[in-house]
Amino acid sequence: MVFGPRFLIQAGFIIAVAVVAGIERVGTWSIIGLVAAAWIVVAVVEIVVWIRNAGARRRPAAKPQPEPQPERAEPEPVVVRADPAPVRTPEPPRIAAAPPPPEPRAEPEPEPEPEPEPTVAYLAISGVPREWNLWELERVTRDHATDDVAQNEERTYLLMYLREFAGPDGTLPADFDGLVRDAFGDLLSVVAT
């Protein structure tokens, strides 16, 4: 198989794209993409050349010249037939289609009724320092999370910190009473005693 000059030019083009991309220190995937794009360009050129060559082969050869006939003494009369002019029928007028009817509007769905708030038993909190149960504080904090994200996160971090000081049953020493009242004041009435 002998490679023609067109093949050598196309191969040189693809190699040149790869070399220039390598010299410019383009990333590996970029080089692969550039070489693929160069290959696609070469393939498109080959397809166009192939289509042109195939079209040239399909064209019929020129009709052979008829053999000259001997001249007749009398010329044949030429009869000219006039074709009647085609009668054009007028196109029917174009009528625009009626627009589609508007879609019926959907009635808005009724708003769902708000769910009733759970009933909570509140206990009076005395000012005397007391021991709080960490597990109860965690449960109440989780059950009564507010929309205040910062306050919820602060309480969660404080509960993790207080685990170091809680006893095995979750009881915090009375020394933490002030801290618990400051951080969980609005929830303390829910905590069981």
C-alpha cells in the first residue's frame, strides 16, 4: 500500500497539532481533545473529497455522436406543434387558523390547616441551683428546635461540651445550673424534674 501526498499532509497536520500542544504545555486531556479535533477535521476533508470523486464517477459519459446520415434530396417538412399555455388556477386564499382556546385556569389548592401544637406540661422553676439531666436537655432541644439556626447550633455544641461533666445517668453537677438556665431558659419548663 502506497501512501499518497494527501495522506502524508493529513498525518503531518495531526502530528503538528500534538507537537504544538505539547510545546505550549497544555494538559494531557486538552492534548487528547485537540488531536481528536484535528482527526475529525481530517475525516471531514476525506469525506468531502470522497463525495466529490463518487459524484464524478456517477455522471453519465457523453452521448456518442450519431453517425452522419446521407443528405436527402428533399428536406423533410418541419411541423411545429404549439403546446397550449398551461392554465394557472388561482391559489385558494390562505386563512389563518383560529388560535387555540385558552387553557382553563386551575383553581388554587386550599391551604392546609396548621397542625395543632403539642400539649406540654410546664413546671415551675425555682431560683435554687439544681442538677439538670443532660439526656433530658438533649431531648427537649431536639423536640423544640426553633427557626433560629444559630441558637440551635449553639445549644448542640454546648450539649456536646457538657457530656464531659455529666455522670453516667446524665446528671450534671449543680455548678452548671447558671449555664444551663442561660442557654436553655425557654426550654427548662419542659424538662421533667
